[in-house]
Amino acid sequence: MKKNLLKQLGILLALMLTIMLTITPMSAEAKGKGKVTYYCASCLTKRQAVAWEGGEFGYLKKISFKKNKVITWGALKKCKGKKYQDNGTLLKSKKRTFKLAKTVKIRCGAGGTDRLEKVSKKFAQSFINEHSGFLCVIKVKGGKITEITLYP
């Protein structure tokens, strides 16, 4: 009786292992990664934005950081790849709200150098308010902003 019971337990254990090994990879692949989308625009003053009639990039009249959100006003260029000059569609000018990821990187070009420095939201907001004519690239992954880059 013991041998028969051990044999049945061994068969049941082998069956459970084969089922678990075949199901686990499928459920992991079904989750997948979030798609990465890039939005880019030139940040302009209100007067410059009124005179703007298109171009290689979109334009932003205003960018605002509110808690865990970024609010933009203007037309953005939406691209699927990092080469945002080559591909993409120009979106209609309107107010857009994006959520910030917990580990968002905000980088800003240091005047005249090619190096980008990581900055705080507060510094980025003051930089945006004081300057105009710079390029803003927003990286969105899984519906949340993971990176904001400000090129002077």
C-alpha cells in the first residue's frame, strides 16, 4: 500500500511540475512591457507661439508641474522612436496632462555645454519660466512620464 501511494504521489508531483513549467512563461510574456512614446516641442513665449505656424517640432506655450502631474499647453509632436526629427505626427494644440512616474528623470542642458544635468522639478519649472526657445522632449512609458529633457 505504501509503495502504491508513493508511486501515485510521484506521478502527481511530476504532473504538477510539468504544468507549472509550461504555464509560468506564458503568463510572464502576456504581461509585456509598456510602449515608449516621445513627445517633443519647442517652448516659446505666448507671443512667439501665436506667430508659430508649424515646423519640425510642435510648440508649447506653457508647462506646469503640479504634484505628480505635468500639464502642457500647445501642440506636441508624437514619435515612437528616439529619432524624433525623422518620424512622428504633429498633434493638435490643446491642454494635456501627464502623470509622473515615481522615478522620473528631469534633465536640463547646462548653457553652452553638451552635458545634461539632473535637476529637480522646482529648478525645471524656474528654468521654463525664465527661458524660451529651447527644446523639450518628454518620454512616456506605460502611460507615465519617465524622463523630461530640456535642451537649450
